[in-house]
Amino acid sequence: MTWNRNIPGLLTDDVRLRVPLNRSNPDDLRTIEVYARLVATPNGTDKPYLVFLQGGPGCESPRPTLRDPGFPGWLSRALEDYQLVLLDQRGTGLSSPVSEPVGDAPSQAEYLTHLRADEIVEDCEDIRRHLGIQKWAALGQSFGGFTLLRYLSTYPESLSAGYFTGGLSAVGRSADDIYAACYEQLRAKSLEYYKRFPGDRVRFAELAALAKKGEIATPSGDVVCPSRLRSLGHVLGASGGAEKLHYLLEYPHTSRAFRHDLAELLPYDGRNPLYAVIHESSYADGVVTDWSAARTLPDDFREDPTLLTGEHVMPEWFDTDQELRPWKEVADLIANHPWPKLYDPDVLRTAEVPCAAAVYHDDAYVPRKFSLETAALLPQMHAWVTTEYEHNGSNASGGAVLDRLIKLAKGEIVR
């Protein structure tokens, strides 16, 4: 290993491997490149390893620095105990990134079916073996936690510990079940928001009416349809999100400030298109999703445009967003793909791996009730339910959440 010293206070190295695209078919000779960045402190190169599994799907791992105030605090805490392996999950970052459709829609959709948690775990195993590591710990944020759960369901013997932050996925539940629970949470968060900022409900109703007439647009010229506008509710699932939404609504909809800030706050942009195109697949434990978020939209949401949504991808966005539009046919094929099961409950019940999970009481994206069902499957799981943080607690806490999870898994504290 050759450490680079060009990041002040950190040592880094790169791992690049060619791996099969489709491990389920030995006759499929297609390969992709998978990239991971190793990170350690100057005196930490003898510490055990921790692989970080990023949220998403479709998002790369964070880029390490100690000089940026926005640098996730959990990274500094993790480096106290571990060397880090920051994996760019297949299709993201430097791991054969997917940015534009290539070929016809059926071929592209078939390609994307190999970018799920099951194949990401296999990539992790290839990297672990390449580095000569017998066991390593894993930290999964949100979708990264879903991937970690798959890891525990297939290779528990490779893990020394597992840490989940807002990432205990439902096991044996349909995507419809999960989205229905998320709508319940977003309804409550919407009402809580309007109770805090009562004038904003009238303001949002005005904007929704303008959106229906095609009069809300981003600086790029995209017309923001009503369902896209209400997806601003995703910010309510993060600390400080309510304030961001409130300040946006202060501006006239025709102002540059509003249009630019709106574009910045809307989820599912063209930078990481996979986040929109394959998002529902992350909840597909052996089901066809068939645009689950759109199908399960509750009646009161249909009638009241001021009830906000979160990570609910709608098919019409692939018509109205110019960067998502090229993916329209691919997204529809993905929505109708029969996904294999991700988790084996019998294996999870026997996975003797020390684990700890931050379960956010009011999580807008990963329903608490299903997370606790999953936690009960794992024999060495310490689930910490907290109202102190939202879904972004791992970053927002400055390392406090990860610190607690490490201590829970080690048995240094009991809750």
C-alpha cells in the first residue's frame, strides 16, 4: 500500500478492481470498474478497517477532507477507531459511473438491474479479499444500511461489527407497505410544519396553483409540476430542513432567488440520475414496485396539495425534468422489473455479529416500526431509538451518533 499525503491530516490510497457486472450468470463476460478510497490518520495505519456504505441509491461516497466545515463529523469519529474504506458503489462516483442512457432502453434497464445492494455487497467482498482483510466493520447510512443488511444476510462471517444510521430496512415487506408508512410520517411532518409556520400553508397552496398552470420553473427552464413541487417535503426529514423550506417560501416565485433555491432544494436532479431511476428498487425485497409511490398516494394527499411528500418518485417527473427525461422509458422498465429477494430472515437470525442502529423516531424515509421489526431478527443488535435527530443524524450530530453506536456494539453502554 502506498499512502498519499496530499490531504492535510489524512493518508489516502486508491483501490480499483475489475469485477463482473452480472455475477448471477457466469456466461455474462461484462465487467465494470469499482473504486474505493482508503483513508487513515498518520498514526492510524495499524487500526482495523471499516467500510462505509453511502445512502442513495446512486450516490458516491463522501470525499475526505479535514478543512471543510461541511466535512461529515462521523468520519473524524470513525478514524479514531478505524481505517476507512470509502466505496463508490457501482454506477456512482469513480465506479463506472452511469450519467447518460447508453443503447436502447431495454439494454440500459437490464444493465441497471445489476446496480443493487446484492451486487454492491459482492463488490465489497472482492475489495476485502483484495486488501487481505479477514474481517472488517461496516457502517451503513440509509440505503447503505439496506446494503449492510444484505451483507449480514449473505456474508456475516466477513463482518466484525455493523453500524446502521437510519438504515434498518424492512424485511419481507412490500414497497407499498413502506411507502404507505412514509406517507403517514410526511403527513404528520407537514402538519407540524404548518403549525410552526401557519402562513406557509396558504403560501404553498398559492404555489401549487401556479404549478398546476405551469408557472413555476427552475433557472434551467424546467417546469415544476405540482407533484414535483410538493416533493420539497423531503427537506422536513433532515435537521434544519423546515427552516430551509420556510425561507424559500418567503421569496416571490418569479425571483431569481426563489428559482435557484427551489432547484437546489428539489430532490432527484440530473447529477445522480440513478437516485431517481432505481430508487424504488431499494425497497423491493422480492417484488415488482410498479411505481409504488404514485400508486399508494393517499386520497387526502391527492385532494390537498399542501400535504408534502418526501422520497416519493413520480413517473411524470421523467416528462417535466429535462435531465430525467432521457431516462423515461428506462425508468418505466425498471418499475416493472421482478426483483429478487434481498434478505434471508433465517440467516439474519443466526448472524452473530455485534450490531448497533440509530433508529430515528420520526424518520421520514425509513419507517421506525419496520426498522424495529428488523432489529428483532438480529441476535446481537442494539437498537437505539432517538427523537434527538432526524434522518441525517449521522452528519448533523458531528460524530455523536456514531460514537454511541460504537460504544453500544462494544458493550460499553447499554442504551
